[in-house]
Amino acid sequence: MKKILLINQYASTPESGYGGRSFFISESLSKANKVTLAVGSYHHLLKDYAHQSDYSNYRKNKNFRIKSIKLFKYKGARSLLRIINWFSFLFKVALLSKEKIGFKPDLIIYSSPPLIGFLGAKFLAYRLNCPIFFEVRDIWPLSIIELGGYKKMNPLIQLMSAIEKYAYKKSDGIISNLSNISEHITSKTGLKKINFHYSPNGINKKFLNKPNKSPVLKQLDELKERKKIIGYCGGLALANSLDCFLDTAKIASSRSDLIWIIVGEGEYKNHLMERKQKESINNVIFLDPVEKNLVNFVLQKMDVLFLANKFTNLYSFGMSPMKLPEYLSSGKPVVQIISKKSESLLTESGSWDPVNTENPEVILSSVLDSINMSEDEKSRRSNLAKTYVNENLRYEIISENLLKFINNS
């Protein structure tokens, strides 16, 4: 039995936020190991404007503890307090005691994207004399530069870049949901030999079978009676390239049998709604976000699922959208817009065909092909997608493979 400390400033429980990768991996690992998940008490990805709590035995699981590290509350991803919290988290992590963790860890896993806190985790690993593994879920600061428009010479970007390089060099192993990140690490550090483990985003099956009443489900039921639904369910951010969704819906305005639905919330929502109104894209409807346990039921109401990412060199190092395993598990046709430079789980699973262009005419053609596909072919591809998820993307399997890597490092 290992004693594992997993540190992710932006992690949450299903009660306080969205659960997510770090939570589900920690929960799965705790079935045969002692695990503490250290999180920031507050961040902008939580459901409510409230601090997360400590749990000494999460859901009566004696092997699973949540340690909430007190941080400032703030509003908005661009708040100065968000940056201040990075440094506060660094110092508080560095000074964590064995009593607060619940044990002396055999190893520490520090999960990005925030890089500043790695310094605290590295110091903690030194204090407690244990190895540290660096998990890269998003390549900061590269993604901030390419998607956020920040300059390379920005002092904070320079600091993060230096910490990123240090983390790659000083970690005992690298874990990532980005399959080709080794290329980036080599170009960044010059390292030729990298102790690397690919660990994709996954799915927790417990969250697929909890039906509940919801206004969103009722709205979708009413729409489904008379139209085919092309839908997106997830966060609304620049990286999700939902302008592609609107562009495609716009050229399909004459198709009265189609309706385009966006279910979710995010900083990019206002821009999308303004575009819809300004350009009179009247076949697009925005619906409120739903709880995690309702996502699968929302997807089941849709006829085609839409997913896109910005065409940028950033994704040549791999990409693992959090919503894609849920999309595949639903068995519904998936239209994923992705650069040829990027790998897709659609190709790996042999199920649906990715679209390698942002051209709305081509995207619409793929959508219509999915709608018009024979039921036998849909069923065949659907089964391939579900099988792939069941054999590769359940968090129980992902956690088992992660532990094997750790044990062999």
C-alpha cells in the first residue's frame, strides 16, 4: 500500500466543483492505497463563492482524505488575487506537515497547470525525503501565450517558463494526458531520456447512471420531437473554438429540421451570444450548464455531438479534451474539428472520423453524413467507441496504469 499525496490547486470534489481528473484518480487509487488530495480552498472553477472543506475520511473512505489549503476568494480568471493565490499556495504547500497530510507520503504528484506551486511541492518532497512526479495537464506558459495572447517577455511568463523547465528536469517522472509532450520537453530542456507516462483523461461510470429532473432535459425533449439536435456540452472558452459551431450553424440556417444547442457556461459565452444576436443566427440556442451526473443524459438527447479546438501548434504535442471520453461513452456520433498535427481518440478508437479543417461547409457535410448514416453503421461505430472507453478510459484502469508507472520508476 502506497501513501500518495496528490497536489492540484484547481481540483475539486463533485460537491464543490466538477470533480474532475485529480479527484477521480485519487478516489480510484484510494481503493488500494492511502491518498490525500491537496486542493486550493477557493478558485474560479468552483460552483459557489465558498471555500472547499477538509475531509479526513471522504465519503467514509478511510484511505481518502481531502486537504483544503486556505486561499483568497476572487472573482474572474483574470483577477490579481488569482496570481497572489499561486504564491500563497506555494508557501503553504511547502510547509505542510505530516499531520495535516495524514501520513508521511511515499511520493508526491504535483498537477499543473499552475506552475508556481511546483516549487512548494518540490521543497516539501525534499523535506519529507520522497520522490516527486510532475503531471502536465496543460502546457503552461505555452498555452497562455498561444491562446491568451500574452507576450513571451512578460515577467510572469518568464518566471513560469523557468519553473516549467526546472520541473521537467528535477522531477522523478513526468505524467501527462498529452501523448507527444516528450517532444516539447526535449525542445525545452534538451533532455533526451525522459521518464514519461501517458495518462489520458477518462470517465467515471458512477456519474452515468443518476437520472434527475432538469429544465434542460425537458427543453431538449421538446426540441427533439421536431428537430435533429447538433449539440455541444461543456465549458465555453476561447480554446473550445465554438465560433466554428456558430459558423456552421449559420450556413445551415435554411435547414429547418436542424437545431444547434450549446449547453454550458464560461468566459466566452457573452461573445458567442453577441454573435448570435448580431448575425441573426437564430437556429442556435444556449442552455444553462447541468450537474456532472446529468451530462450523459443531455448527450443522449442529442443526435450529433460537436467538439473543436483552436488550430495551433500547441496541440501538436497532444490533446485530451475532458469531455471527449463522455462523448464517446454516449455512443452518439461525434464531429471533432482538429488539426492534422494533432492526434484524436476518434481515430484511435476507430469510431467516428475527425474533421481536419475549420471550413464550415466541410463541417456541415460531416454533420449531415452523421445524421444520414444508416442505423447499422451508427450502431457499429457506437459500439467501437463504447468498447474503447470501457477498455482504456475508465479511471480505474487509468489509475492502475499510473501506479504501475510509479512502482517501476
